[in-house]
Amino acid sequence: MKEKILSEMNDALMKGDRDGVVKATKAALDAGMEIRTILNDGLISAMEVVGKKFKASEMFIPEVLISAKAMHAGMALLEPHYLKSGIKPVGKVVIGTVKGDLHDIGKNIVSMMLKGACFQIEDCGIDVPPQKFVDAAKVGDVDIIAMSSLLTTSMNSMRETINALEKSGLRDKVKIMIGGAPVTQEFAESIGADCYAKDAAVAVDRARELLKKR
Ligand code: B1M
């Protein structure tokens, strides 16, 4: 039964069938499946296949975009299950996908899981220029600047953002976490970020560790 629901969710996401993804996600929730299982085995795994087909030119941008929209619809149903209301935030995170980059699914998952771990999130969205991160870092007690990049061509925007934070005198007041498919620990070290997280679950662990270092 659970396998069937996940397989229907996979098929619907790969076809870009938004209604099918919504229906299967609701069915998975009704069946009492763990949110993490629905996210990992229902949505993310199917998006990985989309990525492989895109790379092999078996799928093209419009189809990938439709699958991404279907993924967002499924994630919107999962998000309320991550949120814990009435709990004092443990820290504040400013998050965004860096300049030149429009990919937001991974960033949104990181954001959702951080919210679930009681972090207050200021989401700057996609294609975020360095100055926008700097401006956001000035508002309230920001603990962490979290940057996502999915393109090798946008990774350098992370370095530029760190440079801009340094120039504005804010670098020592915040911790910096970076992630996204092409990003590595070595890259994080080379640009002076405080940490790299390979996925959303690790991002939550790293964010907690960064708070302890403040
Ligand atoms: Co794009 N795209 N795309 N795309 N796309 C990739 C990234 C690509 C790898 C596909 C490929 O060739 N195989 C390739 C990049 C190659 C490279 O640079 N190395 C690529 C390309 C080339 C492009 C365009 C340039 C295509 C074109 O126009 N010719 C273009 C660029 C547009 C732009 O950004 N300026 C483009 C456009 C698009 C769409 C708009 C169609 C769509 C995005 C829709 C959207 O996001 N709203 C899209 C998609 C969907 C993809 C793939 C298929 C899927 C990405 C995704 O959402 N994965 C992707 C192929 C792939 O990744 N295999 C691809 C699922 C998501 C859950 O994973 O984002 O990796 P991910 O997030 C993970 C971790 O990385 C990590 O945690 C997340 C969850 O565990 N993580 C963090 C992410 N951010 C983090 C931040 C953290 C910590 C962890 O701390 C702050």
C-alpha cells in the first residue's frame, strides 16, 4: 500500500502531474507515513530521476519546470507538518539562492526543515544579490546566513556575498552556511564559509552547531 502510494507519487512528479502529486501526497499523509519518507522517497527521489533525464536530454526545461511546480505543490502539503507553533525560535537564519541562480526546491526544503527545528527564517528567495544578503543581515539578531547554489556558474556569488559581508563589517557577527549540489566542503573552506551542509537534514545539524559557536 505505502509502496504503491510512493510509486504513484514518483510517476506523477516525473510526468509533471501536479494533481497526481497532490493526491498521492494526501494519500501518504492519510496513511500515516513519515514526512521524511514522503519527502525523500516520494518527491526528492523522483526529482533526481528528472535531473538524470534532463542531463541525458530525455527531458527538457519546460517539462522540468512543470515537474518542479508539481514538487512545490507536494512540499506545500508537507510544510505544516514540520512547523511547531508557539515555540520560541532558537535562532534566526537568512536564507536565499544566490545571484544568477533560480533553483529553489533544495533551498525551500532546507528552509522548511530549519523551521521545523524552531529556527526563525527570513527567506530572501532566488537570484539574491550580495547586497540583499547584507541588508537582511542588518535586521534583527541574525545568527546565520544560509546560501544555496545549484549551478557551477553561480557558486562564485557565494564568495562575493562573503566579501560584501566583510566590507560591511558584518562578517564577524554572523555565521555562514552554504550548500547545493555542486558545492563541496573544500569550496566552503576556500571562500571562508563557516560550514557546508550536503543536505537539508545535515543543514539542521550544522545550524545547531553554528549557534553553539556564537
Ligand atoms: Co536546472 N540545472 N537549470 N532547472 N536543474 C540542474 C541544477 C543541473 C545539474 C541539471 C543537469 O544538467 N543535470 C544543471 C546544472 C549544471 C551545473 O551547473 N553543474 C542545470 C542547468 C544547466 C540549468 C539551466 C542553466 C538550464 C538552461 O537554461 N539551459 C537553467 C538555469 C536557470 C538559472 O538558475 N539561472 C536551469 C533551470 C531549471 C528549472 C527552472 C527548469 C528548474 C528549477 C525550478 C526550481 O527550482 N523552482 C531546474 C531543475 C528542477 C533542475 C534539476 C533537474 C533538479 C534540481 C532540484 O530541485 N533537485 C537539477 C538536476 C539535479 O540536481 N540533479 C538541475 C532536488 C533538490 C531537493 O535537490 O536542490 O540539490 P537540491 O537540494 C538538496 C541539496 O543540494 C541540499 O539540500 C537539498 C535537500 O536535501 N541543499 C542545501 C541545497 N541548498 C542547500 C543550502 C544549504 C544546505 C544544503 O545551506 C544553506
